[in-house]
Amino acid sequence: MKALVWSKENCPYCEQAKSLLESKGIEFEVRTIGAEYTKEQLLEAVPTALTVPQIFLDGELVGGYTELKKKLT
């Protein structure tokens, strides 16, 4: 299983999501908005995104931290 996390700096839910993925041994790529990625790029990937994190597992949109937690526990 592989994950993709759209994130931003100083986002507690983003950090919790990354910690959860690490604890489950799931490899993940982080795309940080404001650093190497733009909000527009996030909206191309997830047109309905209003918040971060936006998390994909194996290419499928899971949603945010709460949805990730439900899926993995």
C-alpha cells in the first residue's frame, strides 16, 4: 500500500495523518502546499478539497485525517 498526502506547514491534522501512516508501516509521499506545490495543483487532484490533508491510498481518495483513521483502524 502506498499513500499520497496533500499537506501544508503547521497543520496538526496533516502531522497526525503522517504519524498514523508511519505507525502502520505505509509508505507515503507528501506534497506540501506553499512549498513545492500550489493550491491550484491540489484542486486539480481533488476539485472538492476545502481543507488539508487530502489523502490518497493506492491512488484512491480517502479524504482527510478522520477518514484515514476510520479506514486504517
